[in-house]
Amino acid sequence: MYATKEESALIDRYILYPMVLTILDRDLQAIQQAPLKFTQPYVQWIEYKMKEVSFALHEIRKEMKSENIKVSPLRRVQDTSEYNVIVRGYDEVIKYSNLHLRNQAELYLQRLFLPR
């Protein structure tokens, strides 16, 4: 891969954060439908976390633009997702295991909700 470690981490976060937003949105909808005594605190908390992730994604996009990095999804095949990545003019395809992406999303959510 032509990307540095920092660039690779940026690419990984760029791929991961939209997945996290989707997960949070689905959970938000489920909580809104759940028969809880008080749903509003949970809704507000998840919405706040979604804003945090959205802001971080916005910053990642700005940094990627300044670093001349472009990422676009290619296809999902069975248990892998492929992305076309262009780093400083070098073009390559990166494959991620969907299980790996799922696990990374879960770890990120744990860090997001349980700060240490």
C-alpha cells in the first residue's frame, strides 16, 4: 500500500464512521419505538454521539482532501467489501473483511460510549 500509517488510519476511519452513523441511527429508531418509561434521555444521548461522529467525519474529509486521498466503495462480495483508494495519485483496491469492519465498529462504539 502506498499510504503511510497515518494515511491508512485516516482511510480506515473514513470507511468506519459512516457505518457507525448507520448503526447509531438504527439504534435510535429502535429506542424511539421501545416501550421505555423515558426515551428522551436516550434519544438525546445518541443524537449527541451522532453529532460527535459526524463532526469527526467532516474533519476526516477535510484532512483527506488536503492530503489528496480519495476513497470510493467498489463492491460488496459475500464476506468482503472492496474500496478503491487513490493516495497521491497511486490507485489501488483495498479489501476489508465485513466481520473485521463490524468488529471495528463495535470497538469504536464501546470507546465512544465508555470513555476512559
